[in-house]
Amino acid sequence: MDKTSCISCLNCKLVMEVSLDQQIGDLYSDQFDCTSENPVIERLCFAENVYQSALDKLNRFEWGSSVCRFDKPRSEIMKDNGPNSLNEVRKPAKTKKASKTISQEEQFLVGDQNKRITRSRYRSLEKKNESTKTSHVNKRTPLSEIQNSVIDGRRDSSSSIPMDGFKNNTISSLIRIKWDFVRRQLSLTLLTSIGKCLGSRRETHKLHEVFSHSLSLLNSKAPFGHTYPPVQLAFSLDLVGKEIPGDVFAIERATTLYNISWFALKGYRSKETRSVCCELACIPIQNIVSWLMLAFILCRDIPVLFQKVSRLLAAIYLLSTTSGLFTLSPSSLKGLSENYWASYFHQVSVGIHFNHKLFASITGILEPQGPITDESSHNSGSRCTGPDTLNLLRLAPQSLRDLEDFVKNFFRSLPCTTVICLSLLGGAFASMLRDLLVYPSPVHAWMLLSRLNANNDPIIVLLPLDSILQEDADDDSLYSGCETIVETQDFKKAWHCPWGSTVVDDVAPCFRSIQEKAYLSSSLLSLEDTHSNRSLWWKRRKKLDHLLNKFLKDIEDTWMGPWKYLLVGELPDCKCVDSVHKKLVYDLKSKCNIEVSTGLLKPILGGAKHACEREEFASQLFLNKGCYIGRVEFSDELKQQKLSSLCDAGDDSCWLAVQLIIEASSELEEEAYITREPIILVLDSEVQMLPWENIPALRKQEVYRMPSVGSISTSLSRSRYHHQGALGYAFPLIDPLDAFYLLNPGGDLSYTQDEFENWFRDQNLEGKAGTAATAEELAVALQNHDLYIYFGHGSGSQYIPLHEIQKLKSCAATFLMGCSSGSLSLSGPYTPQGTPLSYLLAGSPIIIANLWDVTDRDIDRFGKAMLDAWLRERCTPSRACLLCNSIAKKMKSLHVNGRKENGKKKVLRKKFVEVNEVCKCEVALDHRPRIGSFMEKARDACTLPFLIGAAPVCYGIPTGITKRKEL
């Protein structure tokens, strides 16, 4: 068949041509959006011309209402394509009594997700319409009135389609409606792209004209391309911000609202100096927030747009509390304070991609399909979760009126451990923040950090980042010959950066350089083994280890500053800590008349080790109410002046408050608390490649990482299902001897096989060494064992594909000691991909894997240290305290069997409640260290504790060790 006749419908051809033009324009404009805040004028102009040309094609084209419109007679098509083409190209059937005009209310389809209107659906809608809107049955709206009408946001969209129009034109009306929908959708997409180009070139007046055109397409019911008296822009803005059930242009409406809000905020500071051309030039902040809230609901199934809207809302709520730029009305807060809204929207923006995949994975297995109930969540298998957990994955309700209750339920459903959400804002977003906050010095990126805990108010901070540029000039001399040597040795692979290009490359380019040089230096292992080569190799590797250590310290000192203690876990919830905290809150209120954020107070009490840092950190307690915006790095003199001015304004109450905080912190330090509660990092995809677990403040802490907050609750829910007979454990448990190993399946890691094969056999573990296992064998092992151990090349996905892992109904904890086994690859705005995510989707409670390439002998040291520690812990008796045992015995005596308690038993029960408050944290965690607590010593067992030891990280949730298998 000739290529020109593959698509013989003129309408379809136009759609294809316009779509191609859109993609060509995106190739040019996206280079600006993704890499720089300074537009390349030539590229933007070219992209705009392509978009405008495509839009002109849509406006000039005469659309037909038939199923297909051919550019050749049907006989010629049959002649060109052969006799069999009669069955391939059929002439559409004509309906009787086909009218030449249709009602414009037929142009808006009904139902969720743009469902096609079938005959059965039409009949059901007709019955619904007759029962609820009798006026449409008795009186048909004249066509002249419909053509000049605008969608009324107060009307249900299902009543906007006159059912008698379908009675007369069943097929042709639906086809025309569909084509009109396609034209409007394409036009709105092109207008959005044109608006971005104009906004980047700061052509504000033309940008407003594009927005006005988009609003008219969203609101008007007139036939596409028809010209009628224009509607006032203020009226269109009012209508576009109203929630319309079943809106077929929900995504386009959300995109338009976001773009209007974005460019309104970009010019918020300059609105007094520029001329007011229309209502779009000075939009009140209340309108911006309400529009973004509506966009948040409408685009919840579009991850890229959903992330942008969430991030912008988080910034607005944060800026409203501390910058003095604008103040939100009580209607915008809806009964919650700004730190709750800001931290909620921030965590949404961090985990949106994985939540969509996890939600689809869970709901796709629920049987029967239907509303999620508590009963169905317990009877559907190990991968099913309750409705509250699924709501955490959903991230947003279906209606705007349910948003407040939805957010409140989110904070009530937070996991029992501290969660830290962290992202970096760069590019155009960083430029907007700098303009709004009037920063004199250039800030290339901002850190947005939220601390969430079920027992404390949320904390959210926005910190400007200075670029980290280290690497001394003489360092390059060590690697000057690496590239040349690698090329001459004809290595097949060059270093491939898994994250492509992110904001980290702008503010910390040295990390990328360290990774590349580490790869090149490890490649030199295959060179001739001489004393000089080996000495040079170790010199290079140790220098890289030193550079990485210094880089991690710079992250803590330069980026975090005194706020690094927001990253550490809570102190054990024991009586001593609780009494010190309550006393400090009382003293601050009674002696200093200061209301402090309890969520900030706890990290300060046990976090800082130096008085000067505590003073700087504590000075923010009286200003932020859970929110804080940092400033550019100050000198020590400026810091002291800032604190002095703050204290002078408070009549010495500030100095007294700081002294009270320092005394309370010192009192807790004397108790020598070492063990803290674990934390879970939820990292944005653009910062997940950094080894945050190894900055000095976290190196000795028990740290895990998860892709989203919702996935934490899902994993906890799954683990409780598996261990529902346990003694109230908050986290899952595994037996390290209930394991399956795959050792050196490629057959070329003989040293590793010699190191572990006999050890595995001595422990009576199942597995294979020196040979590969089949995908079926590994799938069975992952579902039937507690632990899967892999020592080989890569992540092991060459032996069991990732899509096969995701199909598993349950999955073991995994220990993947291959190169880059824990690395996530990024490709623009698409969903991050990586082996750990597949194991999490399958239900694995914890995955220990490497962020970058490692050498075999050093990572073997790490692996041996971890496995030895697990077995020692397994053989150690449970360290339940004597107090808990004595109270447990007393509780047995308090069992009354329905009889009234006497006074003595009431006293004992009261004593049990008091003791339980002292030891509730230890009882919940069974007094035993968890897997993540052994990471520190295992890292130090490496010869290169940072270059190799910092590579392994724990994905998942805190997981304990138990003994279920008797040998």
C-alpha cells in the first residue's frame, strides 16, 4: 500500500500533522525548560512559529462530521490498494433524518476520564436527565441561545447535553462532538506551548492574549471557529476557576490555571511598576491559591503536572508565613495552619511518580473490583491494603470540597517513625523564588525540606544553596592520564551518568566528577599488575575517598547549616526525655512568654553538640511557627548581629530562652543517649543519587529511604499482614537464615565465591554458586524465603527481569551487592526506573543495594560484616527489660474476668500505664536493633569507607531480625 494512502481520512491526517508540529516545537522549547532559566531567543522563536503554524492549520481546516473524509474517490482507493481494500475501507453509514446543525451542548462529553458515550450509557443519562432536569424535556433550548452561551459552573455538566439532540442525530452528532473535542484539545495544547514561549521572552501583553483565547475555548459552547461577541475576561476567569463535575477538559483547565498562576507569581513583585493591561496583570493571591487548589484536584492522574502544581502550592504557603510578601485569608487555610498545607503539598510533589505505579499495582490485584473496604483489604491477599493506605497513595480526593478532610486524614495516618522529605528546586523555579524574596546574590537552587512525624507538628524549611566547588588543582594531575589509558586499552564501555542532568550538577558538579573518576580508576584494575601501577591506583582511589568525604561534609555545613539536626531521629520516648521537654515548654511560656514549635524543640534538645549552633537554631523558634526561609550564608559577625537584634527586641527574653534550651540540651547529653529512633528519607528523583545517609549528622544514624510517604504506609501495612501474630511489632521481621543466595552467577568473581560459598553452606542456606538460576527459580525463592542474597555483576536483573519481580504477590528482603544495584535512572520528566523500585512494588520490606559501581573485594568486606552482624543478632536473646517482664506478670494478675476491680488492682493498673509510657518505644520495637543499625560498622569495615562504604543504602522500612528457623 502506498504510504500516502495509509491514512485516507483528511481529519486524521490533520491531527497527525498538528501532533508532529507540536512535538517538533517541544524539542526546541524543552531545551530551555530543562537546562537553563535564561531563554535562547532563537530556539523559542522557532518553536513559537511551529506552534502558531499548527494552530493556523486547525483554524483554517473545514472539518466534516462523517466517520472518515477521503481525499480520493472510493473507487481510486480500491484501485490503488487492491480488491481486498473493500473490507479495509468502508463507507460510513448515513443516519436517517440527519440534520445539518447540532446543539453546541453536545460538544461536551459526559463522564469520568472522557468515556465514550455508548447507547446504553446514553439511555442511562437520558433517564437521569429526565428525572433531575425536567425543563430539558419540556422545552428544548434554542440553537441561537446555545451558540452564544457560556458554561455555567453552577450547572452539572451532565445536564448540559440536550438528550433530544441525540434522538435526532445519534451517530453524526457523536462524531461531530468528538471532532470538536479533538480540535479544542489540540488548540489548547498549542496555546499553552505558545504561552510558555511568550512568557519566557517576557512578552506579557501577548501572553495575556493567549490566556484569554484559552479561556474562551474552555468556557464557550459555540462551534469551533465561530466568532461571537466576546465575553468579559473577568467573567471568564470566574468561570474557569469553578469545579465542574465530569469536565472533559479537566486536564486542559488545570494546565491553563497553573500557567496563569505561575506567570502571575513570576511578576508579582513588579506589578506596581508595570502597566495594567487587563485583569490578568494583577491577580489577587487568594485567586491564585484557589485556582491552584482546583488544578490540584483536576490533574491528580497526570504526574508531571501534578508535581508542578503541588510544588508551587507548597512554596506559596511557605512564603505566606515568613516573607511578608502576601498573607493568605482564612478561606485559603481551611482550618489548617500554613505549615500543614506546605508540608502536605511538598510530600505530594516528591513521591507522585512511584505512588501512581504502586496504586495501580495494588488496585489491579484487588478482588473483586469495586469500592475499597476494610473487609476486602483483609481478604484479597498479602498485597492488599486498607482504604486509609490507598488514600495516602491517591494523594488527592476527587472533589475540592473533600480536600481539607483528606489532608487531616493524611496527618492522622502518618507512620510511627520520622519521615524527611527533601527536594532541590532549580532553574526557573529558583529564579522565581529569588525574585519574590528579592535576593541580592544569585541563588542557583533551593532546598525544600519537610519533617513529618505522627506525634509532632510538621516542619518545613526553604534554604538557599551555595555551589559546592572543591577539587584542588593538583588533584587533576592524578587522573590526567586515565582517559588516555582507558582509550588505549580499548574498553568497551564509558561511564554513563544514570541521572542524566539535574539541578545537582549545577550546585554540586564535583559529585559528578568524583563518580566519573572513580569509574575510570576502577577500570585501570585490568592493566598490568606492577608495583607502580598498584601504588598509583591506590593513591587515586584514596584521594577520591577523601574528596567524597569532604563533599559530604560540605553538604552538611554549606547547605544545611544549623538545620542539619532536622534530619536526625527522635530521642527514645522515655520518661526522662518527656519530662525535660515538658519542663522546657513550661519555662519558655512562663518565664519568657514565648510559644514555641514543639516539633522544632525536640530536634534541638538532642541534636546540637555546640552551643553556638544551638543559639542560632533556637533563635528561629520564635519567628517561624513551623515554617522557615533561610538566608544566604552569613559571616559569624553577621550571625551574631542578627541574634543580638532579635534579642534586643524581646527585652532579654530571647537570651533567657536560648539559655533554657542550652541547659535542657546539656541535661539530655549527660544521659549519654546514643540510639535514636530511625528516620526514613523521601528524596526527590533529582537528588536521590546523593548518599545523604553518609553526611556526618546521619553517618551513625539508622536511615532508610523510600520513594514516597504513601509507600511507607503501604509497606507497613503489608508487613503487619505477614506478621499479624507477633507481639505488636510496628515493623516487619526477617530470619536471616531463611535465605536463598545467588553467588557469582557469571562465574568470573572467583574471590567472592571463595569468600562466601563455604560460609553459606555452613549456615545451611539454599542457593547457587558459580552458575545462574532461572527466572522461575528466583521467583519462587523470592516468595518463599525471608532473605535473598546476591553477589554478582549489576543488580541481578539479567537473571530475573524487573517486570517479573513486580508480578510477585510477596517478596523477600534483598541484599544486592553488585555494581549500581541501587541506582535509579532518570530520563527527563519520565518515571524513575531502577531495581529497588521493582522490589518495593513486589512488597519487599527492605533492599540493601549500591548507588554506584564498587570493587568486589571491598564490597565483600561490607557484605560479610552485615551478614555476620545479622547472625549475631539472631543468636542474641531478646533484651526485654526486667521492668517490662515484671509489669507483664502484674498484668496477668489484673485480669478480672468481668468482675469489678478492687482498689489495689486499680493502683497496679495505673502503675502499668505509667511504666508503659516509659518503655512504649522499646516494647514496640522489641528492644532489638534493626537491619539499618548495622550499616555504620559495615561501612567502616571497607578499606575505602566513603568511596565504597557510602555506596550501599537501605531502601524500604525499618526491619528487625528474628529467629523462626530452627537448625
